[in-house]
Amino acid sequence: MKRKLTSLFLGLLIAQFVFAQQPKYIFYMIGDGMGLNHVHLTEEYLAEIDGKNTVFPLVFTTFPFASFATSYSASHGVTDSAAGGTALAVGEKTKNGVIGMDSLTQKSLKSIAYAAKDEGLKVGVITSVSIDHATPAAFYAHQPQRNMYYEISQDLIKSNFDFFGGSGFLKPDKDKDNKDVPSIFPQFEEAGYKLVRGKDEYASLSNKGDKIIYMNEEGTDKGSLPFSIDQKPGDLKLKDITEAAITSLTENSDDGFFLMVEGGKIDWAAHSNDGATVIHEVLDFNESVNVAYEFYKKHPEETLIVVTADHETGGMAVGNGSSTLVTHNLKNQKVSQGTLSSKISDLRKENPNAKWEQVKEILSENLGIYTKVKIKDEDNSAIYEAYKKNFVEHENLTSKSLYANDNKIAALAVQALNHASSLGWASGNHSAAYIPIFSIGAGAQEFSHKMENIDIPKKIAKVAGLSM
């Protein structure tokens, strides 16, 4: 009898341990384009502006488990966000451009978000860009092409997930052939979703536990929230949407939740090789991770937070020659490259024959070059030649990246500041560099070694008892 009681006691202890390791609340947080060096630059920059030769850790880099993963797709050594997001969502490789399907685009693949929904958890998918963009779409949609935005938004309805958040929808009334189709918004409402626009409207909701699609205010950019470096007081931030998602997913519910959070504009800034803007986007993403971490501290035995990326963008190098880093020069940049481009374009409209000193004044005010930061002679010559083309010869020279088409003067000036700040770039596109993984909470020990990106959702499913 005594042996039986002992065995029963041990069995209960083991059962309690297993249960304690199974998270009830899951945060899956993805920094789009955020490579190891994007994280390191941000930490090193924070220390440098405080006069220290060290790193000041971000919230997620203090997590007890850290590792890295590959990101190649089924079709290419360098993935895009569709295939990268799909790998993180469904645990299988697919070819570039495909959302939530196999490489032949014949079979829909079940994401971990659907697995969570099947187990009775509430599910949220949020981002700092459009809700129908590649990475968030990979968690709820199944389409052969990432640019099928209208069709992707219709898959949102089929998902029946509980909370969506982001800037808006790119093509709410145009199909894949760019033909006029019925607006998706009445279809959302018919499916039982409340459409909420802006912080004030969300705050006024009487029942925040309803199914919600949370977007930025009417009249704002439906493609993305503003870059963090450009945001003004009162602007909607990813942190605000994260807080709202937690509120809605827990209101009148003790079922637990799965929440995917994407910091989408780290990638956009890196495509433009805009170092200072990358730093601000990583810090913005870190604020959302901190929201999740504060929740974790209240429910440490029931919460899992996994922070990773879908790929690296830009092939960033911290250190471009000298052994002495001067990333603190980036603190002089006050706006994104895109906003600086707009300022120069505005000057061209007001004064097509503006003098070189007027352009230098704009660059000095917004980047610190020519006054606070000394740039290389060759960078100065390139900027001046672009000035002559724009304001003397009246040619509209631009610099195109995946998400922007900026004035050439702005692009060259940001490049000059990067050069003067120990920052280098391999390209304006994605790279095959490793992606980081940081984790804390129930089951976090599963993320302690190098892995494939497809292993990440499988590990989350394993510790959470989800069937994918």
C-alpha cells in the first residue's frame, strides 16, 4: 500500500510538472527583417549614447534562452516574407511568394494559430503594417501569391480568429486582377467583427471581448503605422495594439490565448538601409515585447514568449573599418529617410532653384551632417552632384527600395550618416543571415539550440499541447 501511495505521489508530481510547463498564454513575436546585427546595433547604440563601451540589453535579450535559426525557403537560399512567415506559422518550407500553402500551391497548411483555436484558445494576429501583409497573413490565409490582398482578407473571415490589428487593408475593394469587387469591410461586419478605428474608438468599446478588427484612424496610411522615429504624440503604436489585444483576448475569458505580434517596419527601414530608423523600429518592437513581459510576470508559470524574425534584411554590418565604433552619431537623425525625402521634395516645390546652402540646412537639421557629424569627402561630393541634378538641372533623381522611392539627396545623405556611424550594408534586400530566437516562460527551454525556422512553431505546439 505504501509503495502504491508513493507511486501515486510521484505521478502527481510529474503531472504537475508537465502541466506547469504547458503554457496557457502564448506570445509569438516576430521582428520582420530583424537579424542578429539589428538587435546588436540597437543595444550597442543605447550604450554609446550613454558614453559606455558595452551594450545595454533590450527586454527580450535578457530572456534566459537564446539561439538562432536558418531562414532559407523551399525555393531560394534567401527567403521572402511570405515563405519566411509561412515557415514560422505552419512549420513547413514553401517557395517564395506563397502564403500558407505548399510549394506546389495545391495544399493549404495548418498554422499554429489554427491549432491554438482548435484547442479552445482565443487567437490574435497583430502587426505594425497592413493586416493583409505577408507575415500576419501566413497565420490565417492560404493563397498562392502574397499580393492577393483581397483574397487574403477573405481568408481572415474564414479563420474566425478573435482579434486582428494593424494599419488597415491594402486592397479592400480590388481583387487579384485589380478589378472592382464588393468592399471587404461589410463582409467583416457580417461575419461578426467589430471594426474599430483608432485608440479613442477602442477605448469607448463597451465589450472589448467581442471579435475585433482594430485599425488606424480613417485618413491615415492603410499600408502601415508611421515609422517610430516619425511618430507624433497620440499616434497609434504597435504597443497600443498589443495592449488592446491582451485586453480583448482576456476579457470575460479564462480560456488562454495565442497572440502573434509583428514588428513589420524593421524590414522596411532596412530595405532603405536607414540605420537610425532601424534602431527606432527595434526599440518600438521592444516596447511591445515589454508589454508581453509584464503580462508574463503576472502569470510566469502559464506564459510562453518567443521572439524571433522571418529573415534578415540588408546584410547589416556593425563596424565598417575602424576599431572604434561611433554609432552614437545616429542620434542626430530626427526623421526617417522617407520623411527627409518629403522635406526635400517640398523645398523643390516651393523653390525649384534653391541654393546648396538651403539643402545643406535641411540635411543638418534632420541628420546632423555638416554641423555635428563630419562626413567623407566622397559622400559630400555625391550629395552635391545629386543637388545639382535636382535643383540646377531640374531632374527628379530618386532611390528606389522595396517599400519606398525616395529623393536621391535624402538617400545619399542617410548613407553618408551611416558611413560616419560605423554602419555598413550588403544590399537593399533580404539576406540569408541567421535569425535570432529569444524565449522565456513555460517551455522556453526548447529554444536553446540552433534550429531550422520550421522548428520554431513545432516547438511551441509541442510545449503547448497543440496539434498542427
